[in-house]
Amino acid sequence: MNYGPIRIGSLHAPSGTIDDTGRYLGIFNVKEGRDRRGWNDIMSLPRHYWLADDNTLRMAPVPELEGQRFDGVQVPAQEIAANSEQLLEKVSGQAIEIEAVIEPGDAREVGLTVLRSPDGAEQTRISFYASLQDRRANPGWLQIDTSQSSLADDVHGRPPEQGPLAIAADEALHLRIFIDRSIIEVFANDKQCLTLRAGRTARA
């Protein structure tokens, strides 16, 4: 949820409630990532939290968000060679939801690049790093890297946001990525969620 250094962590001021169906819902204030003006923060998406049968914390975006979907695009399954990337020309936009299922196999890193400008000068990398050792004892890591996200002078540089994510060797990586202009929220396997602001300047 918030794994960055304390002074530049991405989230603060959490609020939680239990709704009339018994769900525990949480929402956060997302830090701007620019020079503060005192009024320009933004709220995260509402999240549903629950305990799994093994007493681990689980989290997911509330299903009510699915009512905001329209003009969906489906990309056929494809195999991507190591150390290569595949541009998805039909997938674009600054306010989109991406649902992706990735089978990492033996890969040490898999991921997606989002909010990519046409020339690639601005881009944000979402990655999963598999554990280099026994995955049952050493979880992998989910990461959002905004080091190349913006050419704007007033956007503060910061280390990548990382959070532990344990998945089995034969388990697929299920990502739900929500992008709304500058804000990026990544949910993974109902086990992890990371949020960052990108501050992108490109409009295409």
C-alpha cells in the first residue's frame, strides 16, 4: 500500500468504514509529487479489504467501479520473447483500466509500460520481480517506476514504489491497473496495491 520512504510515501490520511453489506472499505489521500499548493491532492480509488482463509490481508478495487467501463478493447494472448517489448497500438488513453494476466514462467521480471509518450521520452514502468530464491519463503516484488514519467521541471524525483508480492511458481500474475491522467493504481492478485502520481506532460 505505502512502501516508499516516509517523507515521500505515496499515500497518507487513510479513511475506512464498514458498509451496509459488511465490507471494510478504505480510501487514501494520494500525495501530489509536485510543489504543494495546499489544495491539489487527490483521493485514491475505494478499496475493499478482507482476511483470506490463511489470515493474510487481501485487497481489491470495489466492483462498483466496473460500472464506469465503456469502449473496451481485448488483446489476444501472445508470447513475448525475453528482453523484448510489444507495443499495443490499439490500447491508449489517459483515463483507462487495464486488466492483464501474465504468466511469468522463468522470467525474473515481467511488466507493462503505461503513459508512454509517442517518442518514448515519458513512460512509467510497472514490473513484477520474481524471487531469486524459494518463492515460498521469499516473495517477489511489485514495482512502479516513475523515474522516466515526466519531463516537467516541477515534478519531484523519487525512488520506485515497491511492495512485496508472493505468488507461486506456477501462478499467473493478475494485474488491474487504473490510470486517470497523473494517477496510477496497480492491484495485483488481490494481494497488493501500489499507487503513484506520474506528472506526465504529453497529451497523446
